[in-house]
Amino acid sequence: MPPNIQARAEQPNHDSEIAPIAPIQSLTKNDAAVDSQAKSNANKTPRQHQIVWRNVVIMLYLHAAALYGVYLALTSAKWQTFALAFAFYIISGLGITAGAHRLWSHRSYKAKWPLRLLLAAFNTMAFENSIYEWSRDHRVHHKFSETDADPHNATRGFFFSHVGWLLLRKHPDVLEKGKVVDCSDILADPIVRLQRKYYLPLVLMFCFIIPTYTPVWLWGETIWNSFFICALLRYAFTLNMTWLVNSAAHMWGDKPYDESISPSENFFTMFGAIGEGFHNYHHTFPWDYATSEYGIKYNITTMFIDTMAFFGLAYDRKSVKPDMIKARVERTGDGSHPVHH
């Protein structure tokens, strides 16, 4: 789930969204046969990594700055500043989990425009790409999970699925297979289009300016402390909690619903990603708005959606019937589900 910092064009089609890997050469008939054989052979050998050095530098700086933010939080910042950074982490996290993920990617519930606008603001603070781009990549991830067409293919290792996929050019299969994934419904939302059109200035405001100046205005914190703690430390921490769903939750944990897939029930990410760690369940039943069968237990995002439903802002929440869950557990689970104990 996470941000792709590469420059992108504004057109909504999948090709123009992602920088091309290499120019397409014109071919003669004889060359075409040779090229076809070369492509066949290329599919049998590892693809050469194409590093995006700009992204490497940005990520190195961000994480170094986040560590410095930890130092400031422990030595000179006011406790309210660190508390606010944690609150911004929850808020920006909800922009991903309740917004880009459960609402726009999976359509697991519906939201009235005030809630969609609020979630778009939260999502912008998270700075993990626009709602459209994040949701598009996530749909590709589900359709082609653990293949070269998966943007953060976990079979390529922990580092790649965690952050390495942002430091390399996308595999050609991501571009090719992504064309078959329909995302027109996402762009049909005017709030999504508005956020996408003004994404960079909105990110500057919601991800950096507001978190930096709020502690300064409210309790006289220094701009230096606010910037490194509420903006950069909070941003880096939120990113890594989201990335752990792509990495750790695809590698370690139980598989009570479907043992044939790699997504797992990862207890740590249930907390770190505010409810997204029930990953074996989610990949088995991706339309469930709660992403688990346990309601609000260990699931801040589900609690948030249920609260919004109480106020009439969220509705048509989709869920899975208990008998369907039980049947799936008995048919394809690994035996770790409580029903077996």
C-alpha cells in the first residue's frame, strides 16, 4: 500500500501514470521473431533492477530525519507535541485504511460526501499517493497477488515488498496486467478528481504545514521540533506501518481462512496498521468492510466506520455471513482458527 514518488502524468490511463521502463523499438519481420524469442528467454531470467536514485535519496533522508525526530521528542520537545504526532498518525492512517483501502479500493461500504471529503483530507496527510493511484495499485495487487504483476510482490523478499518496490522501476507486468483492471468508478467520484488535480499543493498543506504549525500555535512549540516530530517522524512511521501490511503480513502469521495464499493474520500489523493485520481474512473475503470477523476488536478503522455509520455518514456496510466463514475455514484453513479448538 504506500507512496510512489516517481513523477507521473495527469492522464488517467494506466500507461501514462507510470514512467516507461524502456522505449519501444520498431521491428522488421525478422527482428520481430528474434524479439519474440528474446522476450521468452527474458521471462525465464531475473529482470535487472532499475534503481530510481531520487527515491532512494528521499527515503534515506526521510528516515534519518525521523530518527532525529525521535531524539528531539526525547530531549527537547513538549509531550503535547509527541501526543499530537501520534494523533496525526491515526488520522492519516484512517485516510488509507478507511478511505483509499476499504471505501475506494474495495467499495466495502458507502459514504456520504462529508465523510468522503474528510477521508480525502486524511488521505492527503498520509501522502501515500492520491486516492486514485493508491486504489488502482491496490486493485492490481489483489488481482495479481504474489506475481510479477503485483506492485509489491512479496515473493521478491521482505525488503522489496516493504519499501524496495518504491525504489525500483515497476516491473513491465505491472504496467501490462494493470490495463485490465477497471478503475473508472474511482475517478467517477468528484472528490477523488479534486484531490488528484491539486494533490501536490494539498500534500504540502496537510502533510507538512498543518502538522508543523499546529503545535507552534497551540502551545508554543518550536518550529524545528514540530517539523521533525509531527511532520517527518509521523510521516515515516505511518509509511512503515502501511508497508508492513505488504511485507510482514504477507510472510508471517496464521492462515485460518486459506492456507494456499501468502497473506496471513499478523498480530503486530493489527495494531500498527490500525486494523489491517487480519490479512488472510481480507484476501479471502476482500469485500468485508471490517476486514475481519471480529468487529471492532483490535480494529480502530472498523470502529471509526461504525461510528460514522451511527451518525448516518457511512452506510451499506458489507460483511460475510458466519456460516460462509465457517465453511471456508473448514475447507481451506490451516487449522489455526478457534473453531478447531
